[in-house]
Amino acid sequence: DAGVIQSPRHEVTEMGQEVTLRCKPISGHNSLFWYRQTMMRGLELLIYFNNNVPIDDSGMPEDRFSAKMPNASFSTLKIQPSEPRDSAVYFCASSSRGAMTDTQYFGPGTRLTVL
Amino acid sequence: AQKVTQAQTEISVVEKEDVTLDCVYETRDTTYYLFWYKQPPSGELVFLIRRNSFDEQNEISGRYSWNFQKSTSSFNFTITASQVVDSAVYFCALTIKAAGNKLTFGGGTRVLVKP
């Protein structure tokens, strides 16, 4: 079975440009998570969805970040406008029900570099 | 609020040595789950194990073993007879019932296994 799929794997952009990261969760999973990994802050949860509905976006750094999940098999994380401090690896993860007991399975990540 | 501490930032061993990674967690909840993930140099996050707060039985999987002690709030991970392929960053993480499926990660321990 396919795991979590993320695209692109690498993105280099210039400050001020719009960046869109994409994620396809594992088929049948009802929860989706976006994480950011940086050297300074480690792994931090940005937002998560249950059944396509955003449940907690308290980790989204500011209004420049937005996330959508239009259907059960696709989600986007958008940064507009991007800034150099947004450079990080962005991971998408999914789990079956979004319960505490569920294991989250991670995608390969998107390495974002904002110049 | 919950917290996970991995005090060892980096451990260097020679192949075939055993290595133990420490994980200490803090939570007021009596119901929680603990996880270990591996992040090899390629960057993806690989799930290793999940343990609930009511199951203090230690677990062994091949060269990997885990020691869960509620009395000291620790969930330590040992790699026996380490191999070069074990070189990675290892993360300990926690979920609590009140937070749903939100993972709180430790800062990670980088393990370098030298041939």
C-alpha cells in the first residue's frame, strides 16, 4: 500500500513568492497533520484535520500560512508571501481516526528553501 | 502541558556496541501513549513503536528493545549490537487523551554508528 505522498520533495523560492505544498494521506485514513521541522524548534504541529475539517490550527505561525483539505485524499499547505524564516522541512502525516491511540504515519517531507 | 525530554543530543558508538537512548516525559494525564520514530539521513520519519500508559511490559523487536517505567516517567530505547544503518535521529513522542492525536515530540537524539 502507498504511504503518505508529498510533493514537491524540494522547493526553492524567493522571498515574497507563494508556495504550495501538497499531501495525499494513506487511503482510508481520516486524520491529516502538517508538521514543520527546523533546527531551532524541532518538530512542531502546525494544523490537523479530522474528516477534512480543521480541528486545531493553533500551531500555524501567522496569517501567511493557510491549509485546506478539500477532500479525504488531498490537502495543501500554502505560504503567501514566503519569507526566509519559513525555510524548513514540512511533513504531512495521517492516521486512521485521529484518536490518541492511533499511530501517525509520515510522508517523506518537503524541504523548503526561501531565498 | 505535556513535555518530552531527550537529554542526549548526540551519541557516537562503534559498530556492535549497544546504545541506549533516554526519553523522559511529563504529563498530568493518566492515559497517554508513547512513541518512538526514526529519522534516517534520507529524512523521512519512520514509526518504530507505540506503547500505552497501562502497559509497562518491556518490548523487544530484533535488536531493538524498549523499557517503559511509569515510576520514573521514562521510555528508554536500546539498540543492541548497533550497525551503521542504525545511524539516524531518534525521536520520542507523546499523545494524551485531552489533546486527541496531537504528538508532542522530544528534541531527538542523533546516533552515529561508526564502522
